[in-house]
Amino acid sequence: MRSGVTAASGNAVATRWLADAMEIAEVHVRPQFQRQGIGRRLMLTLTAGRTERTAILSTQDCDSTARRLYRSLGFTDLLTSFVFPGGGPPYAVMGATLPLRAADPAA
């Protein structure tokens, strides 16, 4: 992932985002419980009080409910069309400065 961010944006950008980052992996909300604020609360709870400067995560590189949630929390694309070793669909690597934005700008 670091090599991809470095190739896309340069070493300084990769270092700024990744040197002191918490990585968020595999956070899911069952479809029948989505759009109830559960994912937002999970993300805010997971990142609350962390000492790291940034948070990074990956999500499928498409317009999805999850990606819109991440953007509303302050995440921005660091790398798109990233394919993890072994193949699979393309992913977007996203980063946010901590603390995350708590308010939903769409509300």
C-alpha cells in the first residue's frame, strides 16, 4: 500500500499519511442494519482517543454507502484503482486526520 501511495503522490505525501497512522480493517454493518448510523458510531468509537495523527483504510473503488460514509467522516482518497496482491476488485485507499469529523454534513 505504501509503495502505491508513494508512486501516486510521492514519498512526502506517503510519509505524511502513513508514518503515524492507525489502520482500520474489516468494519462491516449487516445490510439490514445499514443507514441507521451504526457505521458512523463504530468509526467514531474505534478512533476516539487515539494518539495516531491519521487513520487509513481501504474500500472497494466504487460509489458505495461505505465510501460515502468515510468521506463524510473526513476521509479522502490517497490512492484509487489499487489491486491487492493476489488480485480481486480495485480498491481505494483513504486517509483522514484524527479526530474524525463527528457531524454528518448531510444531516
